[in-house]
Amino acid sequence: MTFSTWGGTYTATPARRAQPRDEAELGELVAKAAAEGLRVRAVGAGHSFTDAAVTDGLLLSLDHLSGLESVERTPGGALVTVGAGTRLHELNALLGSWGLAMRNLGDIDRQSVAGAISTGTHGTGARLGGLATQVRGVRVVVADGTVRSVSDADAPGSPERALFEVARLGLGSVGILSAVTLDVVPAYLLRSVERVRPWDEVVGGIDALFDDHHRTDAYWFPGTDRMLTWTHDLVDDAGTAVYEASRRGPSGLLRRGGHAARSLLDEEVLANGALGAIMQVATAAPRTVPRLNALSAAVLGDRTHVAPSDRVMVTRRRVRFVEMEYALPREALPGVLRELAAWFAASGEPVPFPVEVRCTAPDDVWLSTARGRASAYVAVHQYHRMPYRAYFDAAEEIFVAAGGRPHWGKLHTRTAADLAAHYPLDDVARVRAAVDPHGVFRNDYTDRVLGTP
């Protein structure tokens, strides 16, 4: 059976596919494949745009390894252990039933927990880390089929701690995750404020925008002179009371400052239905893209609403696209955006999808794109039925010149030789060689970006 990524960027026909029912069967499948000389990869929702899950050997689905295993209350929230195949939207519902939530999320919740952390999903927030920073332990099935439990409590410098570092964010290069322990917090509300501002104002004041809010996202339709900023802030007691009262009201909508909470019409028709129609027109008539982008920017408006954190952080994406995203030193962001704007003006390239801008705090995760530096992220998208290569090549040249690091799950052309300046790839190679001496978990992508141990 052929496997294809969500964006249609890669396909593969593995020799075998399997859905282990539990951790024991997962170990048996891995050991058997290794004995037969088959390589092994795992796939979740296929939301990686790269060939990270592609294999000609055994392709595993972890869908049966899902659900909540345990909850251990802590002073700041809880440590929860979940099956690695749990989808993020399922995780959010499970946490909510315990009065808990993730500190940070990306803007899509269809991925598995294993896939999201292994590819470096990050979300946004100047004082927040990506998903891997919330991982406190993992169980990972290594090449001989045994299960290794490793965590951040293992001694620094020990083989166990090194395995933990590569297992929590390492493209599945040391084994197949079976369970993940996450550090979560009490459930909370976020106030979402969407504002349309002049492009120059946003780019010139981007540092303040990042620092003044709990989470910040910005969208720019190429060729237009406006940006939509989307800020999220923690809600105080008064805001909580208003939100709770709104849930008991006849309409179920929270109104603040004359604006309603995001409605079904807003979310499903304006955000996805209208966008899909625009993409169809852009594909048939690329010359109309500047007018379409101007129209898209013109209908954006200011609005405010309050909702539980996961409902604010996550959006539904029904229009398929391809994507490249780079993490940049934060100070490089304004210059990069200006260079992108100049390229659009000079090239006239038809791009009907918005450019997205986000940020995260620095961290110490070995293969995190935010390792050792406060980071800004610029994501470029194109409709999956339109040409993207010229656009992505030009954007990548700008990103690389600014010291950018590619998102592990999104399209890029970088190699281990390029990336060794950003990551401890020699240390990663030693861990891989120790637990997977015969390269059971290798594929073309891991060889390309991490090197061959």
C-alpha cells in the first residue's frame, strides 16, 4: 500500500505496513524487521512535508498505542504519560478532562505526539519553548526490540541521558517511541486579539510585539502593505468570569468590544472555504494573485475572543499546501522580511498563501531549531497544486544567509554538512551508532540531514 504525505510531497511503497496493538507487539515487529534486514520507520498523520517517514522496509502506524497511561500531580501541574500514537487533538481532550493543558502547541493538532515532538513542532511565544521542551521522559523501542525508558532525570553525560536527547527530538533515528511523559499545566484561558496593522509598523516593532504578549503570530499576504497580528494573553479572573457566563448564554458566543468569538461560519467558511476558492482561482489564473491577495488582506478585521488554550492555539487546515519554515536569530527577522518583500516585488511570483511569522524562547534540546538562541520563525507556503520551487529556493537563500535553521518536518535542501555548525551532530551520531549499529532506523532523509553514523 502506497503512503503519501498530507501535502503530497512524498510517496513510498514499503515492503510491509503494520499497526502494533501494544508495546510488546511493537518490539516484536521491530526485532523481526531488523533480523530480516528491513529498515523501520513510523508514520502518524503524514503532516511532515519531508521524506522523514519514507521507507522501503517496514512502515509502522502507532495509532493503537494511544491514550492516557498515567497522571502524576505536581506543584505546577502534572506529569502525564501518553501513548506515542495519541493525536494532539485527542491529547488536548484528555488533558482537559483532568483540568490540564499543554503549555504550548503548534497551530495544527492532527499529528501524533511522537511525530510532533520528533520533528520539532514549536508553536509560538517569546517565553515559551517548543513541544520537545515539555517532554520529561520517553519509552523507545530500539533496534533489538527492547524497550528503553529514559528521561531528563538521567545523569547528564550518561548514555541514558544522551539517548533521551535524541529520542525526544531526533526524527525517529534511534528507535520507535511507544510512550511520552509530558510536563503539563492547569487548564487556562487565552484572550485572542486579532488586529490588522500597517506592514512597516509590524516589522519595525516586531520585538515589542513578541515580548509584550504570551504568544504572538503574524500573517502577511505577499505584495500587500498590511499584516494581521494575532496575540494571545493569559486571562485574569474577570475575563474567566465573563467567559463562564458566556457559556451559559443563549448564543454561546462571547462578545467583548463588539466582537464575537470565532464562529463556525468564520472558522469553516471564511478561513477554509473562501481560501479554497481563492486557491482554485489562483491556480487557473496566476495573474490574478496580486488582486486576490489584496482582497484577502482587505477582508481581514480586528476581533477579540476568549477560549480554552487549545481552542485558541489550534486552527483547522483543510486547504492543502506545501511549506518551508526556518528558525532565525530574532534580531535577523526584520531584515529577512524586508528581503522577502523586495523579492516578491522584483519577481512577481504568484503566491496566494500568507507568510507566517512566530517566535520561541531559547532552549537546550540538542536538535531543537531554537537551541541556544531566541528564535523567530518565518514560514512560506504555497497551494499544493501551484509551482513552489522558485519561491522556496529564493526564500531559503535569504533564510540561510541570515543564519537560519530549517524546520525538520518542512521542505528544505540543507544537509548534515551545512547543519553541523548548528547542532552537535557528532554526539547524535554516537548515540545512533550505539543503539542502532546496523542502521535499522535510517532512511534517505536521516542520512541527508543527520549524516550516516
